Amino acid sequence: MAKYLESLDVVFAALSDPSRRAVVQRLGAGPVSVGELARDLPMTLPSFMKHLRVLEDSGLIRTVKTGRVRQCTLERDRFVLIDGWLAAQRRIWEDRTDRLEQFLLETTESTDES
């Protein structure tokens, strides 16, 4: 469980930056070269490379160098981790709102009978 939570922390930390989210969003359309990705963001290439390293270290993207071009690809399987966590949170909150709804219905019914 600790490893799962640690992995989740790393993924959410990587996604906490708007530039990195923009990269992930762009890669959702398909693989792109580092140069093409960097061109869309207002920062120097060394700064951009640090962002890519964070995304790669988190497992959200993969980069492969072919000749002189480094291609970036989204690691879609890594998003299963986020989806699983969000689904668990959704179930928790749905259960809570269901209980609240039930309580309110019972309270309303008991006050109507009085």
C-alpha cells in the first residue's frame, strides 16, 4: 500500500505543474518530438527538459531517441493508477451522499408524520 501511495504522490506531483499538464494533454493526440513540444511552451529548452524528466520519472511519458530526434510518448497504462484512485474516492463520496440523502428522507418523513 505504501508503494502505491508513493507512486500516486509522484504522479500527482508531476501533474501539479501547468506546463507538464500541457505536455501530457498534447501527447494525448499521439507521439511528438521534444522540439515540437518545446516550441509550444514559453521556456528555454534546458528548463523544458527538466519538466520532461519529471514526467518521465513519474512514468507518465516515455522518450526514445531515434537518430538525432527524441520522440515522446504518453504511457497510458500509468493513468490506470490515477483512475483507480479517483474511482475509489468517487465511491466513498457517493456512499456518503447516499447516506445523507437517506437521512434527509427519513427526517423529512418523520417530521411530516408529526
